Amino acid sequence: MHISSNDRDILRRLAGELAEIAALPGHSEKAELWRRLNQLESPVRPLVYINEICWDEMNVDDELTCTCRDDWARAIESSMRMQLYQWRRLPGDMIVPNFIASHKVYSSTSMGLEAQVDLADSDSSVGVVSRHFRPQITKPQDIEKIKTPVVTADPDATERNYHAMCDLFGDIMPVRLQGRVQHWYAPWDYLITAWGVQEALIDMVDRPDMVNAFIERVVDCNLAFMDQLDELNLLALNNTCNRVGSGGYGYTDELPGEPYDPDHVHLHNQWGCATAQIFSEISPEMHWEFALRHEMRILQRFGLTYYGCCEPLDIKMDILRRIPNLRKISMSPWVDPARGAERVGRDYVYSHKPNPAILAENRWRPDQARAELRDVLEKTRGCNVEIILKDISTVRRQPQRLWQWAGIAMEETQRIGG
């Protein structure tokens, strides 16, 4: 792989900046806080993690402007610039790893149903577009449209990329060959795009057997995908500075557990996750019947798990407690924090999701942002809390709003933690 001297110089300079940051002593202290939080040890202050950022609105003074010419180099440059930007502007309890990852290359076929959508007139300039999904599932026979995915490893591309990155960065930071570390299994996220939201919800009442058959089929496909990743040795440990589910870092010494082969990581050595976001208004009984009892087949494959994303789960703790390896639970902006705190207690990590809408209002109100966060922190005192700001669609092209929010969050979590 040929990299021009211009692109090489740019990437090496950015890697040098990351190496300096990664060497700072504060990272080991932050890692210990995340470990203690995830292992439910003596209370630590709530920890802050920010992601899913509207990067197209963030550029200031060309900090995010890529200048590499080669597409491969440009992708690496973009990732490095975002990492550096976040560290400088809105770090929260971010940790910069002391290595550069070179990812194993593989591809996967789809499950057969590609969403057919009608787009509403939305603000596409910020990447937010409202969609109406045209139903492709209308009768039991449509289950044949859902195909088992086929995963294909590409060892040649994997080796080529790894050697290129070692040549570029090996004398600056270690390069680590890494398999898949993030898992996102949301069977209903997939199914709803082919069924239609209203249609699927009605069919849970009118045709429950058909609904269960379809979700079982999608879970079967997810399991086949997972098994192929495992068999092809495409997995890597995710118990350090890796995001878990829709939450924060997965630091823990409870993983990889046993048995463990460092040359071949298996699913039981990893964190996993599942979610049924469309079930926001579904009762706990129906959530169990049409989602969680099926998702349990996915979750049981992992050593530890995270559950949920946007669906409010404060009234569903009874069914969630049936998950034997559950450790983190998403508490979305639509939960009652006091009720969530009471029902979660110290048995799990309370993964609080502030409402990012505060950043999208016509007028930025930092005092209101502080008040909202303080209210939740007071109501969750004594719980194991992480603050996860995500789904940031827009800051009205005022990135300083997000910078200030990050500062407020750190002030409030340090205040609550003494």
C-alpha cells in the first residue's frame, strides 16, 4: 500500500499528538473509576461519556478538516482528528488508548430485507430525516424473505492494513490487530423497518403467533452472524476502553473469564447487548413476550451484558432481572429517575441518558441544562451511575453548546461525588 509523503506526515503528526495524550497519568485513574463502576464496587462519582456527536457541526478553526488525499489515509485522519477534538473540547471521562487499532476486515451479507422508505421534508443538512417505512411483511409466508447472513473474512486485506499501519505508526504507538469489539443486537430495530411501526404493534394483538415467529427468525439470524464471527476468529476483548451497548466504557476484570484463549476470543469473553427501542409504550408483559424472551438467546452468549437504549425501562425491572449476566441498564430521557433509581438500586449500573434536545433549542440555556442534570443526580444518589449524552442530532451549529454541557456535567458529577 503506497502512502504519499504528505499523507504520511499528516498521520504521523496526529498519532504523535495522541501518543502524548495517551501517556498522561490521568488515564489510569479514569480507567480505575470505570472498573469500579462496572463492578458495582464502593460508590464512585457518576462518570461522563459523550458520543454520537453531530460532527458536521463541530468544526472550529479547521480542527476537523482533513487534508490527506488517499481515501484510506483520510479515514484514519478523520478518526484521529475527532478523537483529538473531543479530548480538547468535551472530554468528560474519556480515555485515550495507548495503542492504535488495526481492525480485522470482513464482510457480511444482509438479512434480505432492505428498508423501503418515504422521506419527509426534514433538515437533511444535519443528517436528520424523518422516514415512513413501507411494509414488506404482511403475511406469514413473508418470513421466507429473511435470510441468514453469511460472514466472509478477508485475511489479505487484514494483513495489508496491519502492516501499513505498523509501518506508519509502529515507532510512535503500538499497533494492535483487533477484531470486533462492539455488539449491537436490536432485532426489532431491523424488523420494524420491514413491518411498519403501526402495523407491527397492531399485529402483536391481532396476530401474536406470526409476530413471535418473525422475531424468532431474526434472532436466529443474529445468532448465526455471531457464531460466524466467533468461528472465524473475528472477535476481540472489549473490557477496556470500548463502548458497551449504548453506554460507556466496559472496563472490568470480570472478563474475559474462563475459558479464555488470547489467540481466539469467544463471545463468552465479551460484553454484549440487546435492545427493543420500539417498545417504549409496550407493557412489561408484552415486552417479555415479544422481545426479551427472544433476546435472552443472544444475551446468554456473553459474559456480561447491557440492555436498552431509548425505551423507558424504569417500569420493566422485574423482567430485566431475569437476565442472569445483566450489568448495565439504559435509563432513557423518558424514565422517572426516582422510580428508576429505586428499582435499579445498586444491583446494576444506572446508565442515564440526558435529553439531547436541550442542545437543539432556539436559545441555549446552560442553567436549564445544569438543573436537569442536577435533578437526576440528586434522585440517583447511592446508585452506580454513568451519564451518557448521545443521539446529538444538532447543536444549531453552535459547538460551544456541547463544550459547555460537557463542562457542566463534570462540575455536577464531581459535586455529587464530593
